[in-house]
Amino acid sequence: MIANPMVEVSIVICTRNRANQLQAALDALAGIRTEHVWEAVILDNGSTDHTEAVIASYASKDPRFHPAREEQPGLGAARDTAWRKASGKIVSFTDDDCYVAEDYVDRIVEAFGERPQAGYLGGRILLHDPSDAPVTIMTNTDPFDMPSRSFIAPGVLHGANLSFRREALEAIGGVSRDMGAGTPFPCEDVDAVASASWSGFDGGYDPRPTVSHHHGRKLADVAGLRAGYDAGRAAFYAKFIARPESRGAYFGGFIRRPLGKTVQENLASAWRVGRFGTRYLRQNGKWAAIPLFLFALGLQGTISVLRFARNRVRRLFASGASDG
């Protein structure tokens, strides 16, 4: 859809078979207070429950709510279809288990207005239920900038509160349809951010646009969640190591970042990263990049083991010194 100069912000929520959860998210959208013109694109990603009826009900009551549908499963495909149906100058992605603040649109407009060169901005994500595990949140209260054509680590911004100027999404060809939750590679958010960065757009983080994340995951769910993240970041690193223009930054960034907090965690993550990274490269015909990616993974493992060993020696010396 061609941008409507009157619509300043398009909020995008993609959902699949979560009709009851979705209603609370849409209630939060309906509670937005602002003088700015905004809309919401609510996309049903092939649901088989009553999600479609929930979306239709809200759209019938509020002309700012626009229903959409995408049958190809996966958050990347869903978000790619949804933003193309939006008409705002800024496209803000959030999730069906997130509740935007009343001043969300005002703060989005304010943040981008203060950063005319920014193609993307992440916002603050609070934990809605204190009994949930403190994951997939972003509570920093200090803003920071992310210069173009630089290394961007997975997790530095989150797709639950992530906004783009429309021209940035157009420049990168949209959201990668083979990535995201519901695919083997859940990383469509950081992939879009890095793609925008390497297309010449600055970006950053601003804590003012805020959502509360009601994700429902408990501590027992965290291990499985991290395993999924390993698959996503494997594809992400493999993709940007394979690209000539970003290869140096991502090769260096990858080998310096530990994949786990212990040697055992690092080895388990390395196995998953190797498996899914090579799978992504094969799937996209990037066979020539596989040896380089595996070489980087080997270096990363070696550096991590040496780092763990160094830290252990330091702790032993510190313990001996305190005993003496």
C-alpha cells in the first residue's frame, strides 16, 4: 500500500490461534490517547480458532482497525504482508501478548522526530506478570544510538516493540518471509534491523514508547526458549557472515560473543548454531559460505573455552589470596 501522508503511525500485530489473548492486546490499542493520526493492522496468520471473528469485531467498532490475513505460516511472512497493507509513515510492530501504553503513539512520533536520520527504533518492554520469567523484555531507561553499517547483536532490540520508518522497510525489501516464530529461524526482527543498518540507516533504542509483555513463560520454559533462539541467531549470523559487505563485522562480532554461561551451555549452543546456520545457508543456496561460517563457529568455541579457563584461574587465585 502507498503511504498515506495523513497516517503517522501504523501499529502492526500478527496473531495465530490466540483469540482470547488477542482481545486484551486490542483493548490496549483502543485505549491509546493521542492527537496524531494512527491505524492498526491486525493480521490473522492462518488461525483455526475464532481469531478472525475477534479481529472483525474490533474492526467493526473502530475504523482505525484494519483486518488482514496471511496463510503462509511464520511471523516473518505475517509481518511482511501486514506492513505492506499499512499506510503510515512509521510502522510499529508489537505482539499479540503485548499491551501498548496509552501514550504509545505520542512517544513513537516524539522519538522519531528527535532522530530524523533513524530508520528504526526499539522501545521499552516491561514484564506484565511478575510471576513470568524475566525474558523477552527490555527495561533499559537510557536511550542509545546504533550507527549504520555496524555489528548488531541478537537481542539488543526486540520485535515485541520495534518500529521502522516506511522508507527503511522499502529499502530492505520488507521482512524476511522465511524467518520468525513459526519457522526454523526465529530472528526476523534482528534480521530486519541489521538489513536496515547495512542499507545505510542509523537506528537505536528509546525507552519512551512502552509495552507490557504478558508472555506467560515460566522459568521452566526458558531452556526451550533459548534453544529456539540459538536456531534464530544461527541463521542470522550465517546470513550476515555470508554477505560480503557485512562479513568482517559479523565474523568478528560472532567469534567474540559466548553462546552460553558455562562450557557445557556453550557447547550445546554451538551444536545447535552449527546445525541451523548451515541449514539456513543450504536452504538459501549459500554453499560457499558454509566453510567460513563453521570456521567462525570453531574460533568462537575456542575463544569461549579459553575465556572460561582464564576466569576459572582468576577465581582460584583470588580464593587462594583470600585464604592466605
